[in-house]
Amino acid sequence: MQNNSSPDKIEEVLNILDGIKKAEPKPFFYTRVRARLEAAHFTFWDRISALISRPGIAFAGISLVLILNLFAIYSHTMSVSNNDQTDVASTEEYSVVTNSFYDIENNKP
């Protein structure tokens, strides 16, 4: 088994750290980044998402959806209350048929 804690090994590792410097960006790095950010081309979908994400537009859209849902529910309840007798008869027939499934039969083998 080798002895890894010898003083020569420790000095060698510490000497590696002598040449370390702080990393510096290339000249005009921040200027180039700012120029790219300002010259960004917005696509059609970027503009649409920016428009939709505005609070006033989002609130109006949600309100419109809720109003349409309430209108659909209200119109559906009005049409259900104006049914004729044929729909009621068909539901009565169905209930009779479903009750026949639950009749007790001879369960003995």
C-alpha cells in the first residue's frame, strides 16, 4: 500500500493552485450581449403570447368563456324543460328494463 500523504505529493497539489487567475470575458463581451438582446426578432407567436398575457386581455377572455358556459347551461335547461312526452316515456321504459336485471332468480345450482 502506498503512502498518499507524503509531503512531496502535498506540495505538488498545492503548486498546481499557484497559476490560477480569475476568469475574464473577451473584450466588448457585455456590449455584444446587449446588442443581441436589443436586436432580438420576435416571431408571430411571441407577439400573440405577449398580447394574451396582458391582465386586461386575460381577464376579458376568461370572462367571455364563463359567460358562454353560463349561456350554454341556461339554454340547455330551457330545452330540457320543454320536452314532450316521448322522452319521458323512453326513460320510463329504460327504468323498467334496468329493474328487470335486478330481479331475484333461482340461485340454487
